[in-house]
Amino acid sequence: MADWRPDLSNSDKPRYLAIADAIADDIGAGRLVIGDRLPPQRKLAKRLEIDFTTVARGYVEAQKRGLIESKVGQGTFVRDKPRPRRSLQSFPPRPVDLSMNLPPEPDDPELIARMQAGVDYVARDIVSLLRYQGFGGTQADKDAASSWLGRRALVPAQDRVFVSPGAHPALVGIVSILAKPGETILSEAITYPGIRSIAAQLGVDLVGLPMDDDGIEPQALSDACTKLKPKAIYLNPTLQNPTTLTIPDQRRREIVAIARRYHIPIIEDDAYGFIHEHGHGHSPFAAIAPDLTWHVAGLAKCIGAGLRAAYVVVPDSRSAWPFTSALRAATVMASPFTVALVTRWIEDGTADTMLRFIRAETTARQKLVAEIMPKGSYRADPLSFNMWVPLPNPWTRSGFVEHMRSTGIGVVASDAFVASGTAPEAVRICIGGPVNRAQVKSGLEYTAHALTESPALASRFL
């Protein structure tokens, strides 16, 4: 009901919890019934003479309890009790790591049914999929890999293509081949956290290079090649995690020219390259300089984060043996069941359908970002699952992360992404994963309000 006004005076809990409790109490007493529309958050905040952030947190808490649901463009409503789905009753809830950059999860019943059909098809051969398999994928798997890589205009010979158990193990293997402990590899100054942990684990020095709006600065790369004698350069060139930057073709060619001059291999982490539609993306380094590039095409971001499989293209056939040796020592093989499922989904078109869903849903969520977030307060791309947010004074990154903890969207401080130098007061905010569009909208409104208020005011009524 639009005139709902909870009485918070008798509660000694934080006000946002008192609001959620009041919703629960009024539903129990029949004062709120299924389908009732609650007041808009700003209107209720004004009515109760409390901060908007407090009301927003209260609504988020009530959503977590299953009391209410938000519908984009319509408002917040008292929800019916969720009907249990028989097929899922035997599965306990699985925890979700919101600190990771996840694609939106499909919710279309027809698409989910297609995905399940792929699982059923593969499961017909379940016994053989429980055996040890040859490394690098079967002929059918390599055919599927070639088909998938063709979407990025890559047509390598199949003796240069390998199926690995995810991008991260592939990167571990590649770095261990190219650099010994104490040697140096280069990266962007703000880079993917995984490469930082890999370098630290292998005892390799990771040096971040200054960046501009087009990526690493060519002169800085040239200077580093002269002074540091690096063994490789790691790049996440398309929809980079976390800045969402995509290196334009001209800068890619400048980087290749410098790498070729100094004989520096390029490690191309193309996790997000397939998110761009075919023909609208930028040429991968593996297409510009195949003889220099170790190309890693992970499937976690373009199909599903739990799908631990990646296609790796090595620079030449001579590189195949050391890569095979390094990866087999660490992982033995990719999961045959997972790889068979990926191959089936590519063969029957399900993977393309999933990719189209991810593009469309991400675009819709980024439109909410553009509508809600203060202009100039963030960096994002219409196809990125996250935004990069430099924080205004006097916010600190640790204070902001703590403030955002209750929203249900993932916020990570910049410290995780800095390869060299001092971490800026900035955060990565993710808008993908298991949250729905209405929850994203609520989280963005909470974020936008926090960015326009001082930390003291934002937390005053919590």
C-alpha cells in the first residue's frame, strides 16, 4: 500500500533492520497482503524523516528474507510465498562468491531446458567420461574449439589448440614456461588479480605499466623492455577486468611492434573477447601476431563462471610440448564431462544462445547504470559485467566496501588489482551473477546515493 508507514519507535535494532521487521510483522498481521505496493524508497525516507540509504538497506534485507520483490519500472511489492520446485528440493543452496566478476545467469525456462538437454545427452556416455582422457581434448573437442575460436577470426592449426581446465591453470602453465623465479613479466598497472597471484606463487616479478584511455602506454612498454628485460607481457585487452577498457586496434599494433622489436611474448587473456558480437570486436593479438602470442580463451565469462574450461592457442607447434608438460604436471587433464558438455553446447547452438542472453542482459543492466549512477562517477562499457568507480573525497575504499556490504552486489577494493604502485581510492562494482535486474537497480540506487553523500551522512542512520 502506497501510504504504508511503519512504526519504528519500539525497536532497538538498527533502523534498516527495524524496517524489514516491520514489513514482516505487517504481513503477518494482515496489514500488508500479497501484491501490495510499498512506497518508493525516497518517499518513505521523507515520510519517516530518515536517510534514503537506511530505507534502501531495509528493503534489501526484506528481499533477502523473501518478503518483497522489486520489479523494474513498477516498484516494490509484497510477494507470494515462493513455491518450491520439486526438481531442486534435493539440492542445498550453494554459496556464491560475489567478489568475482560473474556474467548474468540465465533465467529463461526454454534456455535452461536446452542447457539441461545438453547435460542429459552427455550423461548417456557417463561411464567413459569418468576415465582418464588424453590431454588437450578429443577430435570432436578440438573441432568445437576451432568453431568457437573462429568467432574471433582465429584459424590456428589444431596442433596449436588445446583444451585446458580453465583459464587460470593455463596461465599458470604459460607463465611457468616463459619466466623463471626472479625474472620479470609486465602487465597493465591495474590488472586481473589472478595474474598477480600466479606471479607471486611462481616467484616471478610482476611489473605494472602506466596506462591511458587506450591501455598501456607504448613508451612505457618500450622503456620497460630496455631496462627490465622482461620475459613476457600479460594483457587482458578486451573489456579489461577491472577497468572495462578495450585496447583499440591501433594501440594493439603499436604494442605488437614493440614486442616484436624486443622479442617479448604476449600472453593474451581473452576472457571477455567473445562478449562482443562477431565482426564488432577488436582483432585479438593472436590474429595480429600469432607467432608471438599465447592466446587463452576462457569460457567462464561468455558461457558460465562455473564452467572450468578454456581454449589455448600456442604460438607455434614447438611450444606445444612444454605447454602440455606444464599443464599435465599441474592438472593432469580437463574434466572430460565438462569438456564434453561444452562441445555439445557449441555443436547444438546452446552456447550461442547463452552468449546472446549474456549480451542482452548485460546491456540492459548497463542501461540502468547509465540512468542511475552520477555522470562521470564511473567507467564502464555497455557489455561489461562491472564498473570501475574512483571514489570521491572523503570516501576510502575500505570504508566504501564495508558500506556496500549489505547490498547483495559484489564490491572489491582496488588493492586486489594493482600490479605496481599505490592503490587508488577506487572500487570495482559487479552487476552480474545470481542477482536479478531489480536487485541490481536497488544496489545501484544505494551506490549512487552513497557517492553523493559523505561517509558520515551515508552511515548516520544505519
